Amino acid sequence: MATPVSPIAIGIHGGCGTLDRKLQSERDWAETEAHLAQSLRAGWKILAAGGRAVEAVEAAVAVMEDSPHFNAGHGAALTEAGEHELDASIMDGATLGAGAVCTVRTIRSPIRAARAVMEKSDCVLIAGKAAEDFARRQGLAMVDNSYFTTERRKQALASLKALKARGTIALASEAERHGTVGAVALDGRGNLAAGTSTGGFNNKPPGRVGDSPIIGAGTYAKNGVCAVSCTGQGEVFIRHVAAYDIAARMIYAKQTLRQSADAVLEALGSHKIGAGLMAVDGAGRVYAPFNTLGMARGWIGPDGVAHVGTHKEILRLGAA
Ligand code: ASP
């Protein structure tokens, strides 16, 4: 293991479309927190062993993709046609290398496919069937589209369709509508990375692509500045180039991560949307603002102490 020259840190989120605490059993909340902790530790283990930020981000996101509690991979949202179309991206702040896939239906872990696009192709973003063919050629695990379906998402789709038919879609909760997972990391060589994976919006039209696979909108990382993964209505994040705007304010206006992220979140929130993000700066300071009821999240800062939370309160898990 090379001698670390930088503190290490990891932050993860499971989307800002969190359910009201009363709408899920304590057992389900405990499992959600356990999966957040598992994701954090998967990434931290890599960083602590001298691994790269990109590897840690991929590992942390892949754990949440496998969990039914988050809108990504297994447990992803359904389109209005009752199918899953997944988006993901990853960015390496050391090289500005980036990879993404969108509207994929059969790749078990879209974040792994995004990394393969970054490292094994000349492209940044590959869509649909071509991305699936690419992933298969890379030897990634492929599944039937039904693998991603859970009872909860079927219910959310039915409820959204009913609200839409009654003309009361505005009453839909953030949790029924959307969610995402993401991770950011700083490794011992000072490299930053960010990754995001999502099923997008419930009841979205087929072919709709949000911010999560768009570099600069839902995901951005640049060494010495910050790594950012966003969650919320993608169309607004794309128009604000939100993740890059956070980095740009830090570079050009010399803002701190906190000042920059707060300003961008406020601008996004002015569109009356739920929004949140997980970010880390070049010194390992983690910041995770959101304007909704809650945002599943967790982090381990340079002090090595793990924290997770789904609403306002945070659980301190102790040393990682
Ligand atoms: N940003 C995601 C999208 O628009 C959804 C979310 O994060 O809740 O697809």
C-alpha cells in the first residue's frame, strides 16, 4: 500500500425521495440503515486499503443498487409502460474521465457498466440496447427486466396513475415519485470521484433520461475541488448544470463547498422541486444538503467515524 498523502472520506446517498417515517415499519427503516452502512463500508474498505476513489464509489453504489430500499437497480422505479429503464454515471476527478449509460433494461449493475464505459471505451455515454450489448461483451452480469421490480414500486406506479387520472398528481409524495443512489469519495492520493445510479421517475415516459447519467448535471468530480452526486427532478438539474455549478462556484468564486452547494440547492429549490446532493471537497469535508423530508445518506469522514440517516436525525455508528 502506498503511503497516503491525503485524508480519505466517503459519502453516499439513497435519494431525497424519502418516505414519511410512519409509512414504513421500523424493521424496514432498520434494514434501510443497515444497507446504507453496508454501502459505506464497502467503499471505505477500498479507501482504507489504499484503493482508488473510483473503485470505492463503484463498490458503494453497487451495494445500494442491489438493495430493494432504493430507486436504483433492484427496487428501481417503473416507467408508465410498467418497465424499468436505468441510468448511471461515474466520474474520475483525477483525469476528468467519465462514463455513463442510460435507458438500460438488463444490466444488473448500471454503475459497473458506467465504469466500463469510462475505462474500456472511447465514449462517455452509451444508450439503451447498445449499452447492454457493450456490458455483455465486458462480461457484466445481465438480468431480466423483471429482476428490478418490487411490490413497493408497483404500488407507487398504481398510485401515481390514479392521482394523474384524477388530476391530483400534485398530491403525490416525493417518495412515490422518485429516488436515486450515489456516492462520492476522496482517496489517499487526493483523487476525488463521484457516481450516481437511478431508476429515474416513477411513471416516466419510456425514453426519458434525467440528470443522473449526464456528467455535470447529476455527477461531477474534479481533483482539488469537489465530487458531487445529485438527487431530485433531473430536468431542473440538467438546466442548472447543477453538479458542475457547485464545482465552478468553488473554482471561480472561491466559495467553500458548503456555500456553493447551499446556493445551488436554493436555486434548484426555487423551481418548487425536491432536491438534494452528497458532496465531498478536496480536504475530505463531506456535505449533504436536501430540502425534502429526508434523504437517505451516510458518510465516513477523515476521522473514520461512520454516520447514517434517512430523515433529519443522524445515527453515529462509531469507528468504521
Ligand atoms: N435525478 C433523478 C432523475 O431525475 C431522480 C432522483 O434523484 O430522485 O432521474
